[in-house]
Amino acid sequence: MALGPLGQIHVSVTDLARSVAFYRDVLGITLLFEVPGQAMAFFASGDVRLYLGVPEKPEFTSKNVLYFTVADIDAEYARLTEAGVSFVDKPHAVHRDDAMELWMAAFNDPDGHVLVLMQER
């Protein structure tokens, strides 16, 4: 028996409306639905669902680093910078070998989670 693929990731937030606006309107991730009467919102991120929510108990508070693949890291860096996102660093190569280069650039969401753009070139 083995675990199946990752289906959902929970990201703890303090202000759901602010986080939904950031992930949907700034990052451009598709909002699937919000749960009426509860501080929960679900986004489509490839085959993995991204769940933003205010944790019911402190032990459910998450601290995540999320890596988002992009087709053109320079263009996405420029788009997000224009939208007011402050990056921790500029796009840069973190690994090179004979087959590819791995480029990354990091920034934070409204709750301080580290989000990273990544592109294999």
C-alpha cells in the first residue's frame, strides 16, 4: 500500500477576504469555491487543490513554502512586481546541469508565507 498523489494543501490565513483577493486577483489562481459561513476558500493549482483557511485550533496552523511553476519567470516576475508584489530576490539560477537550469524568485503572501516562482530552462 502506498499513498496516492498529493490532493490538497492547507495554507493558514488570518484574513480570508484579503488572501482570496491576493491569490485570485494578484497571483491569478482560479478560485473554485468558498464555503458559506466558514473561513475556507479552495483554489485550482494543477492537480492539487489549494485550501486557504483560518485554522479552528492553533495546532492546525500551517507554515508553508509553496513553489509555483511558471513558463517564463522573468515575465511573471515583471507582472507581479507591477501588481505591487515585493520580491525577496530577483529571478536567479539555483541549479545548473547538462540538461537544464532551475530558476527561482521568492516573495511573501499577506500572511508571510514564502511563495516561490520556479522555472526549468
